[in-house]
Amino acid sequence: MQNPITITVVYSAQARSVQEFSLAVETGSRIEQILPVVAARLGLAAEQLVDLGTGVWGKRVPVNHLLLDGNRLELYRPLTVDPKVARRERFVRQGAKSAGLFAKRRAGAKAGY
């Protein structure tokens, strides 16, 4: 390997479980070229990683993105719940009087004040 660069790979298979490791790859490598190596390191089949979203430092990028030294490659799993739906359900569960601006701040006060 000539002129290797070091990247950090971050993957979360489930909530509150993050795997992070450094990987030395050749200069000029693209994400799609290193996915088999990453899959082997994570103990997964390469086909499982193809469907995941990819990003570098929190910004989504396509799999043909050129990796640079010091990049943080992130593999995003699909969302199981739409965040908007989850927020609505939380609001219904908590009720209007106990959430946000509508919460009572002191005994006898009107909601929102």
C-alpha cells in the first residue's frame, strides 16, 4: 500500500450501540471500494452495507465519494420511526398541559404563562 491514509469508521447497528475504529486505506480510495473491508471488520456481509446511507463528518455523501486523510466515515441505518410521528405521539402521551410552553410553571398559574 503506497501512501496510506487513515480514516475513522463509525457504525451503529442499534440504538445506544456504536462501533468505531480506524482504518488505513490507499490514497484515492472511494467508499464503495472499502465497503468489503469495513463489512469484514464489523462481522457483516458486504451486501448488508450496500443499502446503508453513507456520510462524512455528518454530511451525506454518495458511495463514489473520494476519501481523504482524517475523514470520519459514517454508515447510517434506516430510520425505524419517522421523527415527526414520534414527536406527535410523545406530545399526545404527555398531554398539552405538561409539555413545552403549555406546562404550568407555578401553582395556580394559567398554562403558557
